[in-house]
Amino acid sequence: MLVPMNPVDSLFLLGESIHRPMHMGGLAMFTPPDGSAASDVHESFAAAVERDVVADFWRRRARRSITSLGQWGWDRGGEVDLDYHVQTWALPQPAGMAELWALVSGLHSVPLDRSRPLWELHLIEGLSDGRQAVYVKIHHALVDGVSAMGLLSRSLSPDPSVRGMAPMWEVEPDQRGAPSSDSEAPGVGGLPGVAAAAAWAAVTEGAGLIPAFADTVDRALRRRGGPLTVTAPRTVFNAPVSSSRVVNGRSWPMERLALVAKSADSTINDVVLAMCSGALRRHLAARDALPTAPLVAMVPVSLRGDPRDGDRSGPDAGNRIGALTCTLATNLPDPADRLATISTVMREGKAALAPRSRLQILAMSALGASPLAVGMLTGHEGPLRPPNIIISNVPGPRSPLYWNGAHLSSLYPLSVPVHGQPLNITCVSNDDQIDFGLTGCASVLRNLSAMPADLDSELASLEAAVGV
């Protein structure tokens, strides 16, 4: 029997094609403990594959049939071929990050096989600095960025002395705090009260949707912060995407961004957006393709709690995301002015969402994302251009994490380029640093390898501009 899939999750399956794969990924870098050998990690993975233990979550297959009226659902049964899902690679010697990014770019270009559970894990060996790399690929229908972090945290430990830890595919997501079967299926006597409460909630929520939509449109027309934009300029990025991917990444100490944020009376997320703004401005200017109107970013907003603060909604919840749009102020030459503008617009956007219910935020975000959805589903541009780029900042671990003593030194999130948005920038906080992952469509972007250096230059410019 199929377990129904929520509409947001199924959108990522409906919008997928051979040229528009909809999987996410992550490149985790592990520093082995003192005295260990690279073969230790390899042998641990090989032993786990031989054990052939797979948690229920990792067995899910996406299915639809006549009995489900063509709607997507999850089939939670069936065997899993771990020899297919878990693979090992050796980099050509001598190997550095350039060779690693080249391999991961190729792996991230290949769509997941829909006849199997929608995930893969690749152990990559041979880096000259002794680190081990693990690239995980998982379909966006299964998880969003925050729930993916929850999966990761469940498979790692804050204790470097722990050994004998299971790999990710043996770990069941934490479902504590989820509704019990009793609360989901009340007795017959309780049904009238539950139905009445649900009906009243629908009426009150529905009554609030009209003013929420009106406010969203008004903010867009006035170019104020909110979920919708009607001012995203046309750029060289407005081109169909292919399945070819190019990925890259870089890390910075969190303290550097925090000092800029404090000096500018902004947030760390504002600084992330300003770094991306400056890097995009440099990239487009180098191509003599910088539009006079400012670029607009879509900024996902998680509607689930922070997993680090005890949220237990788990990845069974699929995608729980709203969205804001934000001008990147790429028309302004001064980095301090760009940061100030971004901070103002983000404050306005958050203020617009603050009094709204979760349902209203989802509805407002759906309106704002509708141009993007048209591109995802059809591969063509609709009457409204979508925001030029998606920039996400996902909360990650607040303290060091380990797998069988190996330290998670970096975690680069990789995402989904779509029509009109061939570049995605996602970052993750990781202990005392922030890791940026860049995912681009190779047929549209040029020289993505230069963008981490552009981000670094922009952070230095922001530090100088605000007097850090």
C-alpha cells in the first residue's frame, strides 16, 4: 500500500526530467583520527554493506498507480541493493580539492534511478591531505535542507571516542514528538469534536488568505520585502538548464561573518546574502552582463523547528519550507550599501510573515514560487520571471561531530539548479565555521571555480566597508 506524498514533495517528482534532475546532495569531509588509516573507513563501509541492514526510511520507493489515481506515494517495502547504492571511488594521484570537485560534479549530474530508493552514497578516497570524502545524493522529494541536517546529525556523534557506529543507511530518522497513532485516529466519540475543530480552523485560515495574498502582491508592486517579486531582471542566467552539473565550495570562520553582522546591525544571513550579491556582481561584470536592475534572490524559510533545539518533526514531514524574495542590490557599487539594503528588505519580509499562520505562509510562498514552479514543470519561462537565484542558509551542527572518531571537518551542501536559476548557493553552519556549496548548470555558467574566490573577496570588502 502506498503512503500518500504531500503535494510539495510530489512537485519535485512531477518537475523532474532527464534534463532536470531534482536531487540534492552533500559533500562531507572527514579527518581521520590519529593513528588510523584510510583503509579503516573503507573496511567499515564494506562491513556495513555486507551486513545488509537498511532502515525503513532508506527503503522508500516513489510509486504511483491507477489505484492511487496517478498521485505519487511512498512504497516502504522491498529489498535494497546496497552494492548499487553504496559505492567507493579512488581519485587520480596526486589529488586535491580540484580533482574531488570534478568527480562530484560528474556524480551530481546523473539522475537517481526511480525504480530504486532515491538515494546514493559515495565514499571517495585518495585526497593528498589524508581526509576522506563522502558524497550523499538524495531526492528533494524525500527531504528539504533542514530535515537532511537531521538525518546527518542522527548518524554522527559529538564524542570522538565512540566506535562501532552505524552508517547513515542503517539509522532510522528520529520521530519522537510525532503524533501517536491514538492522536491520529481518535475514537468514534471524539470524531465530531475533531471535525468541528478542523472545520473551524479551515474557515479561520481561509478568511486570512485573502488579506495575506493582497499584502503579498502589494509588497511586490512596491518592491518591499515579501514572498513575491515582479522585478527580477533578465540575465544571461535565463536559459534552459541541462543535467550537466558543476559544483564547488569553500568554508569561512563563522566569527568573520558575525563581526560584520554586528558592526552593520544586520544578521549573519544578511551577510551571506551580501557575499553572494558581490560575487554575482563580479561574475556578471566579468562577462559584461550585469543588468542595471538589481538581481533578486529567493530565500527559503524553514517552517519546522531547528533540529538542534529539539524539533522532532523528522524527514517524514518532507518539505516544510516557505520563501522570501530579497533584492541583492547588485546595482550598488558599495558593499556596505548592498548589505544595508539587503538587511532592510529582509526585515520587511520577516515582518510580513510574522503575523501569519503556517498555512498562510505556505500559500503566500506558493504564490511567490509560482514562476519558479512553471519553469520546473515545463522547462519554459512563464509570464513572470522567477527570482534570479536561490540562496539558502541551513542550520547545521553547533559543535564538532564525528563518525567512528573521524571529525566532520566540512560539509558542503549541493542543490538543484532549475530553469531560469542555473546557480544555487546553499550554506550550512558547521561548528565554528560556515560551509558554502555552489551548484550550477555547466551548460549555462562559466568558470564557477572562480566564484569561491569572489565570495572571499566580497567578505574582505564587507569587513573593510564596515570597519571590522
